[in-house]
Amino acid sequence: QPCRLPYALVDDRGRDLLAGRDAGEYLLSPKDLNTIDHLPDLIDAGVAACKIEGRMKRAEYAAIIVDAYRRAIDACCAGERAPVADRDRKDMAQIFNRGFTTAYLYGKQGRAMISDRRPNNRGVYIGRVQEYRADDKTAIVKLDEPLAVGDAIEFWVKIGGRASTTVASLRVDGREVARAPARSLAAVPVDTPVRPGDRVFKTLDAALMEKARAAFAGGGPGRRAPVDAAVAVGEGRPLVITLTDDAGNSGRGRTAFLAEKAVKRPLTAETVAVQAGRLGATAFVLRRFACDIDGEIMVPLSEINDARRQAVEELEKARLARYARPPLPALPADGLLPASSPRPAAKPKLAVNVDTVAKAEAAAISGADIIMFGGETLSGPPPGPDDYRRVVAMARDRGLAVILSTPRLVTEEQWPALETHIDLFRSLAPDAVSVANLGVLQRLRGVSGFALHGDWPLNIFNTAAANFFAAQGLSSLTLSPELTLVQVEDIAARGGPALECLVHGRLTLMISEYCLIGSFLGGLGRGECTRPCQKGAYWLKDRLGEKFPLATDQFCRLHILNAKELSMLPHVARLARSGLARIRIEGKAATAEHIARVARRYRQLLDGESSAEAGETLEHGDITRGHYFRGVL
């Protein structure tokens, strides 16, 4: 689950397009994915495993959700028509929810997929306030669901936001009660004034939390495997416990103590059964027990417990043995981290990445050595075949290299269009084709007519990754923009494929299938989007007033750009000495005029012109050095 986003959606006039809610702050969070009612469809589709994302939730959440899905999957596989019980649906909503969604399984839901008013647990609706008594600070609530002492509730106050409290006491019909049933009038102490009609939500159910804790604290049976226990012991011999499961796996434990003749109380089968059955904290539960005691003997209980623990450990190892995998072969260190061999000093080339013919021409006349063109388009319609031909011809006429780009993300249904582009690229014979994902790389490996360039979404953070992609046929790579300059220098010094770094432009911080603009302003989810993204400019504005530009590409994916423009202009000389083959300007979110100014300035600095001769600096207060000097925080 992504973190909540405290943003307002604003246009180019600075107007808040979602004004009118909750004090002007919008905590845009995805609703919780919930597919439990659609398990039959998923199973029929061939899904082999269901993954629950619980890393940002508490252990009680995992216990309730996993238990519900486990039983629902088993019911589906048994052919039951209604595999999900109503109680499970209520428990899942109670343990945590921001509203539920099936995401994109059944189409784009638009605005309905996002919670724009409640970024955290909204709990379960349990009733409305009928009266608030200010004299004793008590709310009278008409309950639609039960409420108990220890539960946490939240009042959705019409004026003033939210009022939360943990139920310290309850009164029904003037009597103190521990639990108020549904359809009753319950008196609940609450310090913050609430109003008649305010909705009440239970955000924590104390009994449900106790049930959840019992599942992983040894208080409940959980989903434990039944085992049979066999015990044998005789005078002068160790006591041996053997545990066997339904699959025939077994584990054996024995006492270090040799049984002695009993003086007072001989060991009984009942006593051994109690010790052998203490499996509460394990993955097992005792089903059948057999005991063979030869004579009247004595064995300390602590020894029996040790033997049981040994048997459990051996059984666990036997059950896990089928999942054991052979160790991966050791890789030679030289192949991962070759010895440092500084590259010959050479002036890096200047590459400019653009998405329109006009921008390509602006970059070409302003000093670019390499034109990157295509892929996602952030300004205007996507380029057609004639646009690609014009850019390639223009680059050839000027003696420039040209790299044609493929999209960063390609879904199965977009594959035919990509194949058409590949045929076009083959006919144009560019210097390279840029790839940004492994699927496209696999398709283009071995295609003749052009080299392959690996773009930064491949996440190249180290020499091992660079060497791997070089072995896959990539002749040049863009290093991750999250590397520091020291890390870049270290990788560049080790040889290998030609490397480049992003040095200027507004970089994409997030790319999302969910289009915020279309969902909130274009009616996405109710049918065809009206494409408001083509009629104006939009930003997300955070609490500090920073404005993050929004852009959509030809696939209707949303790109959230950095609020600040990356600029490494003061450090071009150091970059030039680092061993990089080229440095790159990201121009898809810029105008042709801005690209021309920026490319001209980098050209001057790469050619060694002094600051006085180079003209405008293009440095301003709205720039960032990215992670080059601070790393990833």
C-alpha cells in the first residue's frame, strides 16, 4: 500500500480543484485491495497463488485476513457456492479498511478507487448520534451494530472533523453494561461535543483483536497439522518419542537419561501423553497417542519435554526437506567487480531526450550530439511514423547520432503496437534503440540493424548490474538517478559498456496506471474520459506549497514530476572527468525554447568555455542536484 499523499489538485491558475472538503487538505490514498468475493474468477483464470500485502499492517491484521482467505480458498476448491461468510466480510472491514476496491480486475474505477477523505482506517459504521448531553459529556448512539467496552470509535462530525474515543463505559436503559447490542440506545462518554445525526464508526473491536492475537500467541488452534505420537521406554533405555504426520514425515527425539526403576511413582501413559501433547507453540496438534512402557520405571518430566522438542524439530526438517534447493553456483568475484581500470579521458557526448519533432530540432541546433526520441509522450499526441522519419533524417543531415525509444511499460495488449514500431525502427536503422524493461529487451535481443541502449528504469545501481546488461547485448546504459556522484565515478572507472547519467530536467518521480486528473475531473470510471489533461496544466500541491507537475502519456498513464528541476550545470567539469560516455538532458516535460537554452549551456561548458563567455547560467531557486550529493535518504 503506497503512503498517503497529502496533496491538493491545482490548475495553472492555482485554483484548488477539489475544494470544499475537510479543511482543504486531501489525503489521497488507494482503497484497500479486496478480492475475496472474486476468488472463483481468479481460480478459473489460472491463478496459482494469492499474495496478501501485510508489511504496513499489524500482526492482528495478518491473522484475520489470512484466516479469511484460507477458508475461502478451501471452500472454493471444495465447490461451495458461497465461499465467504458474512462474518468474515465484517471482520475484514473491521480490522482495517479505507474502503475496498478490486483495482483494475474488472475495469478502471476512476475516482472510486481512491479514498480522498479518509487516508487511514475508517472501521465499520455502527450507528448515528441521537443526542449529546453536554452536562456529563455523553453521546446517545442508536446502534446498528454491537458495541463493547474497550472498543475504539470515531464520530464523523459534520463541523470540526473527527472525534475519537475508546469506550470506557456503556449504559443501556440506565444500566451499566459491558456490551450493547445492535438496535439499542447506548450512552457513551465522549469529551468532544458531537451533534445529532453524526455517523459513528468502530475503528477497533477489542474482542476481534483478542481473537486475532490468540491465533499467533498460542491461544488458538490456527491451521496446525495433526500428528500421531508413539512413545517407547523401558528400564535402562532412553525414552523415545516419534511424531508422524499424514504425509509420512516423521521426527524422533530421545532422552539423554536412561530410565530407572521407580521407587515411589512409576511413569504412566497419561503422564507421558500430557508432556507429548504440549504442542501449542508449534505447527502441530496431537491427534493419536500410543505408549509402550516396559515395567515400572521413572523418567524426569524435563527429559520427556526435551525429547518432544527434538521430535518436533526433526519433523519440521523432514516436512521442509521437499522444498530444499541446491545452492546457487558461486560466481567469480572478478565477473561481478572487475579491477578498476580508468577509462581514457574523453569528453562525454551530450544527449537530449525529447518527444516532439520541434524539441528534437531545438536540441540539434543547440549543440546536442545525440537525439533520443520516442517512447512515452508528455506533450501532445504521440509521434507517428513520419515524425520518426523526420527526426532520423534531421539527425543524419547534421551528423548527429539518434536513439529511438520504446515505452517504459508495455502491457500484453500494447504488444502489437510495439511490434509495429520495431518494424519501423528496423527500417530507419537508428544508432540504437532504448529499452526500459526486460520484456522489450528479450524481444529486441538479436534484432539486427541497431544497437541496444538500457534506460534508467532498468535500475542500474552497481557494476554487477552493468555487466549483466552488457552480457545481454546492451552497448550503453543510463545509470540510476539515485546514485551519488561518487558512486557514479566509481562505476564509470571500472570499464564495461558506455555509461550516461541524467543531469538536467524535471524527472518522473512516479508513473501510475491511475490517472488522478481523469478520475477526478474527466469522469473516468463512468465511461469514456473527457481528457481534461489535454485542456490545461495541473499540479499536486503538498502541505509545504511545493507544486509537482502532472503529465499524462499516450497510454493515459499519469506521470508525477519532480517539483524542482534537476541541474548539474556547476558540476559539468567533474562529470566530464568521471569517465562517463555521455550526459543527458530530460526534455519531455520542457518546451522547445527551454531545451534550446539548456542544451546550449551544457554544450558551452563541455567545450570548456569560461563562465563569462558562456552567457546565461540557467541556475535559479527552483532547482535540485537530485541525489548526486546527498544519496537516497
